[in-house]
Amino acid sequence: MNERKDEGVVIFCDEECRLQYLSEDHWLECVLLPTLLAIEMPCTNLPYKILKSFNHEEIKTMVKELRGQKQDKPESAGCSAEGIYKPSSYETVHYLCQNKEQTTSQYLYVQAQHAFVITKLLHKSGRYFIDGQGATISPERQDLISTGALLLSHILRMECNQHTVYDEKVGTKYKFVVTVIVI
């Protein structure tokens, strides 16, 4: 694959390369990315990426299971029995510290607005709220509320546990962003 970001063009090597690219993140991201780049809410980048890694039904199931568990040592959540960190584990993100008790109501309000915007974009995309077979579903009000609440929770956790390094603009549209999570 060859991307010419300054022109907004992607050239694929072959059909297999194109299908692989489109079957991964692009299917959901292509309809949301221009808006996300335009509104520049850096605190939402990583929570959005985490959420888009799963469909609504998968997230709902994982969160329900995690809320049913009592975690005595949240610092070991997302680690194997040997204490080795598993980067692919959603449990790690779920148990990160969020320090919401130490934040101001104004700050919480702004982060809630960010979560609302991302939830609305996910809903309007028609590509996040899907069932296990990939068919679009019409989310109930409670699904929208729980998705927004989960996003807010993730935003607070990322703000508390991340250090983001911004580089200069590349071309005219894109920024290089590296996010490091301290666990």
C-alpha cells in the first residue's frame, strides 16, 4: 500500500492488500476520521481507538463480565498469572485509575461533551452498533448512554494515565501523535 497523504490518495498493491486494509479499521474509521481530525479533541483519540477495536455487542459483554468480577489488585489486571502485561487485554484499560474524584465539575463536563460527540459520531456512522453477524442495529437509548459513559470513563482513564507527544504537522493535514500509557 502506498499512501500519498497530501493528495488523500491510497494506492493498493493488489486486491488482497486492499481487502485487508478495508476489513480492518478503515471500515469504521473512514466515515469518522475526517470529523475527528477536524474537531481536534486529542483526549479522545485513544479511547476512540480502543472502542472501535470491538463492536457494540463485544464491548457490552466484556464490560458486563468485568463489572461482575471483584478485582482485589487492579494494578495486576490485564497481566498473565506470571505478572506479564498483556497489551491486547481490554481488562488492563478497564482497571486504569481515572481520578474523577480529584477533577473539577467543569473538567468533567468538557470530557462528557467529548464522549457525547464521539458517541453521536459512532451512532450516525451506522457502523459501530452492529450485531455479532455484522448487521447494523438500531441502538436503544440505554445502549447510547452506556457507550457514552464508557467513553467518558476511558477518556478520564487515558487523561490520568497517558503522556501524549505531539510532533509538527506532516504535509498540510496530519499530525504525528505518539501516546504512551503508564501502567
